[in-house]
Amino acid sequence: MRPIKELGKSVINKISYVLFDIDDTITSGGKLMAESYSALWKLYKRGYSLIPVTGRPAGWCDLIIRQWPVRAVVGENGAFVYYCEGEEIKTFTHPSVAHPKTREKLSAVMEACLKAVPGSRVARDQFARIYDLAIDYNEDPPYLGIEAAERIKNICVSMGAQAKISSIHVNAWFGDYDKLKMTRLFFTEILKETDIKESCIFFGDSPNDEPMFEFFPNSCAVANILPFAEKMRHLPNYVTRLDGAEGFAEAAEQILSAGV
């Protein structure tokens, strides 16, 4: 991973879209900080299209598309996109999302995880989810650590579910999608953009961002990715000096200063 300061003007001038994870990428200690929120507005006012790509639930995404300066938001690890078309908010759902009856299968996955991993619990935002299950291992206490997250993920996969580890949750779902698959589909089907490797930059912080890191040459992690790095197969090409919200603000300033 190269320092974000090495992201040069020739690359930045081709970028139109800023894609980013939310938790621990633009937040610090669970809070959306002034530095990162201000950075979003600066990028928006400069003309960049902003698209959060998150594991957070539909309920959160409805608020985000309404109140943040964003063009769209990919939610629940790629199950859907909420996007703006003029003043209208629309929904684009991935064609492989599982039938609602799959909720029974997710309940079985949940019971297995909670039984096998002491201290694990359903995420507090589960009530706002449509398509997936979120098991909290590191958002609220007790903090269980990455080893517990890997155990939870392995249980989900053994029961036929897709599963990804974020910095706070293990997300599980049934359906052939992830952050990258939905991002690419949305750009092709809705935005009619094809050359997204040059026109996009992606920011993330954890293993569930690996597909995005692998695909986008202009990918960057905030510095708090380092505890996960040894367990990841695909790292981003760039990394910030600072963690979380401060790291995102650091990267935004690099984009804004070089893009003049």
C-alpha cells in the first residue's frame, strides 16, 4: 500500500465518483466526525458524485440518501441501491436477492452463531434490515475481536450463506451479490457508465471491502485497516496516514488539492 499523497493529479483528474464505506472509514469511535462530513460536502461542491457502499441497513440508507450529499447509496452489502433521479428517490434491487422466506434460514444461522460464539449478539440495527443478518462482534460491548468474527463467518458459510466481516459486524445473506457486484451492476444498468476503473476511487477499512480493493486500481484504506491486513488477500493500492474520519479527510484534501 502506497501513501495517499502519491495519488497524483493525472489520476485524480479522471475521477468523477467517490465511493466509500461508512463505519470506521468516515467514522471514528462510531461517530460521523466533523472532519469527514465536511470533506463529503467539499467533494460534493467540487462536483464529485458520492456513493456510500455499506453493510448498513435499508433504514439507515433511506436517511442517508435523503440527508447526505450523495448521488446513491449501496446498502446491506449490495442487496440494493437507493439513488436520486432528479428529485425522486428510486430503488434498484439486485436480481439475486433471496426470497423473503429466506428469513427462516437466516434465523437458523443466527441461532447457530449465538450458541457457538459466547458474547455474540444480533446487531442493534437489525430491525432496519430487509435482506441480511448482522451479528455484532465489535460495535457494542463486549468486544470480541477478529477471531470471534472469523468463527461466526465460518458458521454462516457452513450453513450455505454468504458472509463478510466488517470492522463491527459479520453480515450474512442468501444471494449471489456483494458490494462490488452490485456497484458494477448499478453503474452499468442505471448510470450507464462503463469505464469505472478510471472514473472511481473507493475508500474502505476492513475485509468486507476486499472485492472493491481488488477491482478498483484507485482504492484506498484508512490507516485502521492495518490490524486486518495480514488476514486479507487483496489490499488497496493506497493507505492514509491517519485512522477513520481523519484519514478520510486526509485523502479528500489530497483529491481536492490535486484536482484544482
